Amino acid sequence: MASRTMVGQQQKQQILGLLDKEVTTIVLVGGPGVGKTEMARLIRDDINKESCYGTLWISMNKYDDNSFYRNIACQLSVRSSTEYEDDARTDETRPEKENVKAQIQAKLTQMSSEKRAMQYAKLNEMQNAKLNEMQNAKLNEVRSVKLNSKVFLLTILDDVRSKKDEVRVLSMLKALLPREPESSLKVIITRTDRLSSKGMAKDTENEVSSEQKEETEIREEKPSLEGEGEMDEGEVFEIKPLSKDESWALFADVVCNLDDFKASIENIAQNCGGLPPAIIKLVAAALKQSGAHNSWDLKKSALQALKEAETYEEVDQCIRRLVQYGIDMLHGSDMSLSPGKDAKNMVLVNCYWHSWEFFNKHGSIHHSELILSWILEGYFDSDKNVKEAYEEGHHIMMRLLDLGLLKMQEDGLVIIEKLAHTVCDTRRVGYEQTSRLGLARVLGNGNWQGFGIITPAEEMIKTPSSSGRQNKVSTLLIDGSRLCRQDPGTFFQPMKGLHHLAIFNPRFKSLPLSVPKMDKLQMLVLRGCDQLQEIDGIQNLKSLTVLEISGASFLKEIPCVVFEQMTNLQSLRLRAVPIESLPSSLSNLTKLRWLVLRECSSLKELPKLKALENLEVLDLSGASSLQTIKDKIFSPLLKLQSIDFSRTQIKRLPILRDLKYLTQLFLRTSQLTRLPILASLSALRCIDLSNSKEFKELKENFSENMDSLKILNLSNTGIVGLPSNFGNLPNLELLDLSNTSKLAEIPDNTFEKMGSLRQLFLSRCSLRKLPKMEGLKRLEVLDLSDCSGLRVMEDCSSQSSEEPSVESLKETEAEFLKHMNHIQVLNLSGTRIVVPPISNLANLSNLTHLLLQGCSLSESEPNCGNFTKLEVLDLSKTGISSLPSANNLVSLRELKLRDNPSLKQLQHLESLKDLEVLDLWGTGIQEFPYEISKLPLLKHLDLPKGIQEIKWKDIKSLPEDLNSDECGIFEHSENRTCRLFRGDPIFKELKRQPEYCATCDDGFPVKVLSFKEQDRAGDIYWQRVEPFFRKIYFKTISLPPKDGGQYLEILGFHSFPAGVEDALMKAEYVSLIENKFITCLSDSGVGTVKAMKGCWLERCTEVKTIFCGEAAEAGMRGNLEILWASYLPKLESLCSEKMQSEGFTNLVEIYLDCCPKLKYVFRSSQLPDKLKILQIKFCDGLETLFDSPLEGHQLQNLEKLHLVELPELTSIGLPMSRNNIKEIFPSLGEEIKVKECPKLERLEVEEIRKVGGTVENMEEIDV
């Protein structure tokens, strides 16, 4: 926190006072997140510098001897991290460690001596001053006190968890202190609570993993360290949570304009006796995210979480719920509304849960190591190069830090917010499915020392090494394109000390000879190796813990001996490798925990796995030829947590007995006909049999001992019935029975005990009735679409052939929806259910999706105005005649009113600002809906046929997807103007309507907007901009001038937008913004750009030159009058070297902005004689305006020259023989302005000032 509470400030001042005296130890205790670390930082920053000669920060959650000395050496600048990483991997570890210890001790002695010397110097200065006798008397008193006091080293031991570790660290610290009595050690210790008798913080004891407990117990058995590092127990200060008022004050400081949450925050703080600041920050960050998305769903989730937290009496439960809310916000507003649909921002989600898993094994990890692990797990786009992936990882890291879920420590280490440890991963597809290698689990045991501090470089990421010390590189991730430029064998030859090697997209056919000789290699990843044919020698890598070979389409066989000596292997991933069988030596991998054989489409048989007793993940999804599993029973695999046999030919599973840790069973698109007995799988959370068409039935005892089951997906299976006790699934949250065409009945009592069910999918079933649904009070999604035989009546009898009356249906349906107050998605499309009056459904106030296509409504004018949260409304084929109160549906994104011929008009359409889809086909509307020009996000529009007249001057934009052929909109061709088009398909229609294009000659502003870019904030869209502001916009960019002219803007395309050629042919002013297909103007089609007078290029990141010298450019270059180039990071020149004397014959204005690679503007042989305005800003690499001084040349018409922040500019082109600026620029005067160009020649600066120009901020000029 930036500031502390009043109590916190008092505590800080008290602690500072004690440290000024003889107190040597301060202990800060308190619960997780209360601010112990922050208090330690504040004390460190405000410590008395007169006596403190240095501070050290040691994170105790990642303590070992090696990292201890490395950390201190780096903090004291004894050695750089690069030097220490080099030495950390040598075989002479002990001598090297002693050397580092000696260097640290020498540094501390020097610092102590210098501090003492400063004290003496200050006192001598006071003594020698001319003071009166009273002051001299005081001086003697001060000196006697000061010279008797000691200087000290302040050390913070943050997050101490073990008393033995604390004693050990203090012992090692004392051994490093200067050997002089005047120097001492003072320590601040932070821990969750006072240490228990077992040497572990009480609150921490229940949080650490079994491996950590075993490690702690081992330490406890070591000989006592009495006398080593013993210090006094010190003064203990308890850091308490914030009070109710303090909680709200901090909350309000972080989040603005969210008073809706004030009462809840204050109540929670009151009930809990105060809140930890970390919780306030985490919740505040989540609420800021919901505000940024302007989503009612997110705001509702926030209110619901806070209200729920208010009801908890126990503090732990309340805090856990708030943390859960903060983590849920990672998913955004799209929280899986349909089967298999995950959150939009899955990269962020996956990276967080990977980190959560990692920190269960590690106290902390360097931030660069964590980013590398994300890359290795494949969380980022596979098309990204190594550097781009690292940059995205860094962005994700910053997001997680901002959200308060991760915390950055002093030494670059990252830890997870301790409070987040209490919330487990409950995703439908968890870590086992999203992780490729399981690094967070398999790299947590044994003596793994981490990846080391790594840095990204071009096409690689590696541990930095001093020059000439490649043998000290321990971690390397490299792109295959880098290896193509040199011999791989030679490249890897000096890297014998590699511990971790990953090669993405290598092009070699066999392993480089030096790789199998890397006897220290622990991880080898060969990803996308589509040329690899053999892996001879890989069996020599005995230290391997992780091995991946993926995409090796020519690797037909793995040698039998390959795994014989890899007894340390814990993660094996073979993806898309066409092997038919696995080597028998697989059974030697007794430590294997992660076995992934995805898309090994030729694999026919899975050998016996009973020896793999540590196996946790078994994934053979996509092994489409796999028919046989040698094991009849999986019971020996006691640690198994996830099984995936999706898209295989397996017809029968082994017996799954006593697998008490198994949580996930994925059998999608399988050939299974039935499941084995699952009663002993008490931890099972997810069963997915979707698209397994041969699956027929569930056994009668299916739900026995299934209390943990949350997800059951039987969609598109051949199941014909459900067991009578199927409803005994009290914690089930998602049930998907969609497309089960043979399922005719669900037992009547099925939903009575499913009180946790949130999502129910029954679309395209053969059901004729539903069981009682009153128990589904938490239901949020109900999909009954296309259940054409469904009658929602409990007493519906199969013997009766009579259709139930409308009255009875109405009564039953109202009862059916009565208790579903939480319903958000209701889909009754394609059913024969009669929907009651909408006014009777007022309790469904949380609806976001209402789909009633083809349903019989009880009214022809349904009033949906109460459903203000609706985002999707489908009333197609319902017979409505109007839609009153449409102006209340301000959140609507899709409105479908198709095939309602009685609907003659649609009012208040302009109120639907978020509308993306509008379907009016088959309605009786005959007037064009001109309000669509006010809908900035509209992507899809279906108009009815028969619109009588169109006033084209009132149409400012049309969406990309328009049913122009069906509705015949272009049959009306009188007096139309062009407008904004989202995407390019509409131009194909225009080309078929030449008479339409002929009407576009009289000045038309057109904007072609890429579909992907249309809803991005910050760009100016025609439909949003009033005429007055358009003038300001055009005045700013000088396009088009006051006399108007045809204007075309193309934004956000990766390839040339087909169909815009005709518009380009007539456009006089063209803006090309964020188009990656452009490397020079000829890419815009020089044959068509014939009338262009002005060109604006902005954020076209691939542009290297404006004109490349093609003959066809001559006409375009000759017509050009205005050129504006802004943020072109690769621009090197205006004209390529191919162009000799050809210049810009009519160029009048040039504006250059943020073009860092541009060295000069014009060649002296290509001067634009008519140039009047030249403005250049923020071009960091620009050295001169012309490639050579203007000997014998003039720019007679140049009237305005503005040069702003050009740090490398040395000359504006004045030749030494003619230093009079008027001889070169006769029309220039006061309109020459130069600012922040520190290297500009002094003579030229004087010339500029002589003609009345201004030069500002030139202090750096060498005079």
C-alpha cells in the first residue's frame, strides 16, 4: 500500500525508534494479505541512514544455500546475475561458493567502514566549525553518543515458514558480517503467525503440500544449530486487518464511481472484524475490470459475490468467497454458456492456474522463469515467434500482478497471493487438459534448480552468459529458423552444460550429434519437428525429466532401448507421431507422471502400464487407430487423476477401481457402448461422452457415490434411457443430453435433488414431457430447442391422442418457470410450447438470452421492456405484429424477427447501440430502417424484400453482411452517396451494380473497416462523427481539403480487400490505417489509384518505403499533393534506391510522425519543387533532411518547416559554402520551428534564428 492507516503509521514509527536503539530483531506477524511485507518495505525505506550501512531482502519461501548467496551477491552488485548464472552450473561449485562468500564479506566490510568514516567526517566537520561554548558542549555530548553507537546491516527475512530455516539463514548472515565490533546485524522477520513448537507457522501448517512437510520434517531431524545465528526473540508486532472505515477508504481509493458496492464492503468488513488490504485490492481490481467491460453480467456477479460473502459468519469462508470472485473475473463475462465453451480470455486463465499449480510446489519463482514455463506449455498462439510469445507472456504477467493474484518481490521473484491458495481449480477443462507437459507438477520434486534467470533475444530465449562462455548456458529455447542459418551440430557443441533445451519448428532430420552428449539435460522439447526421421542417441540422456517430440510425421518407430536408462523421466509427450507401438522399455519409467500420446493416429495398442505407479495423467486423445489396452484393470495406477481416450477405437475400458484421485474421464467421440463400474471413484468431477454414438446406457447404480460429479456430458450419444436413481447427483452443475434422439423419457424425480444444477441442455431430444423442475432453483441455462414433441405437462399421458388445451398449457408453463429466478438463457425455439404472456414472466429479470423461434405466443405485441439485460432476442415465426418498449433493451446484441409478416414497423431502433445482428427478413416492413446508421456495431443485416423507396442521402453506413441479393436494395439507384462499409464483401455487390457506382462521383466519404477492427475503441467512425467534428478531423490530417473530394479509408486488413478497386480508382484522398498487407503504396494497386491527391499512412507496420520504383507508380506519384506518414516503425525511405531522378512533381505538404528508422527524407536529386509544408516529429533515427547538402539546389516554395523531438538530427541541409538559409529556402521565415533537436549544428541554429525562426530546448548543444 502506498500509505498506512493511523495505527500502521504509529507501528512504523515505533519500530524505527526501536531499531535506532539496541533492539536487533523485529517480528511482524499477521494473517495472509494484511500487509506485513509492505510494512517491512516502508521500514526499510525510512530506516535511519546515519547508522544503517545497507539493506538486504531475503524471500524465505524460496530458500536454499545456492540461491541465498546468489541473491545477496546480486543485491550488493558483487556479481551480475549473468556472472552468477555462469558459475552456478560449474563442477567447482564449492570453491566458487567460497569465492562468492569472500567477495560478499569484503563488500559488507567496505560498506561498514565507509559508513563509519562518514560518521567521523560529519562529527569532525561539526567540531571544526565556529560554534559557541554551549554548542561545543553539546557537540561533545553528541560525539560521545554517536561514537559509541554501532552501524548495522538491516536484513528482511520475508515469509518465514520454518524456524530451522530462520536459524540457518541468520547463521550464514552472521558469518558474512564484518569482523569488527562496531558492525552489527538487525533483522525484520515477517511470518503468518508465531512459530509453533514444530517450527512452522501455525496458519501455514495446513497450506503446505505433503512434499514440503516431508522436507520440513527432514530438516527437523538434522543436528541442532544452537549458537548458530541465535538472536533475541525481539519485539513482536501484529499487523491487523483494516477496519470497516479503512476498508472502504482503500476500496474507494482504488475504484471510482462504484457506490453500489459500498454497503456490502462495509458489512463484510464489520462481520469479519476487518479485511486484509490484499482482499480489498483484489476485489477492487475485479470490479474495475467489470466496469471496464461495461457488462451487466460482470456487475451482477460482483453484487452476488459480495452479498453471498456478507452471509458468512466465519472469516475464512467470507474471504475465500471474495477470492473466488476475483479469480472468476479472469474469465470475463462469458462463463461457459454452452457445452465445451470456455472463457474468452483463456490465455490469462490458463496462465493463472498454471501459476497456482506451480506455487503449490515452489515458494516463488523468477518472473522470467514463469513466463518461459507458460511458453513451453503452449498457452500462446503457435504462430507467434519466440520473442512475440515472451512479450505476450510479460503482458499476462502484468495483468495478473494488476489483479492482485500474483505479487512481485524485491529480487524479481513472483509469488502467488497466499489467500488465493485456498481456492482450487474447478474449471470444466482443468490443468491436466490445458497443460502440454505438466511442468508445474513434474518440475517440483528432487533437486531441480529452476530455469535460471532468462532473457529473450532474437529467435531465442536463454540464460544470459558472459562473452565466450556458452558452456555455461543452462536453459535455451530456440526457433528452428535460427538454426537454419548455421550448422546445428556446431551451434550446440559448446553448450554441454545445458539443463533445459526446447527447439520449436526444427528442420533437421536427426538429432544434432552434440545433443545426445548433454549428460546434464533435464528437459528436451522438440516441437513441430516435421522433418525428424530418427532419434538415435536420445537414450543417452539419462537425466531427462521432461521429453516432448511433436509433429514428427516421418518418425515411424521409437527404438526399444530408448527409455531403458531414462529412469528419471516424469513427463513424456508424443503428439502426432505416426508410431504403431510403444517400446517395451516404457515400463522402466516408474517415475512417469504425465503420459500424453495425442493424435498418434497409427498407434494400435497401449502396452501394460501397471509399473507406472506414479502416473497422474493418461491422454491418448486422437489416437484414432487405438483398439487395445493391454491392462484389464487400472487399479495399480493409484495416483491417476485424468484419463482421456477421446477419438479412439476403444470399445471397452479397463476396470477403474480404487482410483481415489481420478477427477476427469474424457471419452468424446469414442466407440464405447457402456461404462465400467464407477462407484469407487469418489473424486470424479467430470464425465464427457459427447459424440459417442455407440454409447447406449448408464448402469442402474451409476449415481452411487457420485457426490463430487459436477459435469456430465452425454450429448449426441445413442443413450435410450436413464436409470431410476439418476437424480442422486447433488453437486451436478452441468447436464448435457442434447441430440440424444433416442432418449424419450427422463425419470420423474430426476431433478428433485439436483439443487446445484446451473446448465441443462435438452435440445433435439425425443422427450414428450419433462419431470418436475421446481428443485432447479439455481438453474441459469435451459435449452429445450427443437424438442418438437415436448409437452410441458406433468400429467401428459402417452395414451391420450388429444392435444392439451391452450389454457392448461398456459397454467402449466407459468408454473414451470415460476421458480427459475436465476435463469439467464432460455431457449424454447422449435418447440410446440405455448408461451404465456411476457408480463407473467416478470420473475425472469436476469434473462440475457430469450429464444422463442417458432413458438406460439399468447400475445401478438409482447412487451419485453422489463428484460433490460437481454442480449439476444429471437422472436422469429412467432406471429408478432409489433415490439413495444424496444427502447428499453439497451443491452441487446442480436434481434431476430424473421418471418413475421404482420410486423409493419420497428420503433426506437436507434436506442440499440450495442446491436450487432438484425434480422427483418420476411417481415411486413416496407420502409428502410435508416436508424441503422446510428448503430456503430452492426455487422449483419437481413432486410425484407419489397422496400418501396430508399433515400440514400440518409444512409451513412451499411454493415458488412447484408442480404443485398435477396432484398434487392441496389435496385434503387437514384442519387446515392457512398458510405462506411465494414469489411469488403459489400464491394463485390457494388461491382455488379455499375449504375449504383455511377452515382458516387460527386464527393463521397467511404470507410472500409475490417470486420476484426470494427468495435475497437479509439478510432473515428463515420457513423459516430457529427459533421462539425469531421471538419476538425480533416483539418487535423489535411485530408481532404476544404473543396471536398472523394475520400476513402481502409482500416485493419491483413490482405488486400477484394472489390475496392473501383472506389480506389475514384478516390482523391486515401487513408490506409493498420493494414499489414502494405509494404509500399504499390500494394494498394497502383493501376487503380489514378486520382489520388492525398495519402495518409498510419500504423501500417510492414511499410519499408512509400514508393518502390515501379513504372506504374509514376502517375500516382505525380498526382500526389499531400503525404502523411504516422507510426511506420519499419519505414526506411520515401523512395527506394530504384528511383533515380523521378521526384514528387506536385507534392505540397508532407507530415512525418514516429518513423524511427528513417535516416533522411529526400535525396537531393528528387526534391519536391512545389513543397510548401514539411513537418517532422518524433523520428528518433532521422539524421538529416537530405541525403547530401543542397549544393546548387533550392526549395523555393517551402513556407513552413516544423521539426520536433528529433534527437539525432544534425543538419537541415545547408551546405558549408552557402550557410545563408534564405539561399536554400527563400520563402522560409518565422514558420521555421525547431524543438528538442539537441544535435543540430550550431551554425544552422544561428541561421534559423536570424530569419525569425525559433529553436527551443537546445541546452544539450556543445558550445
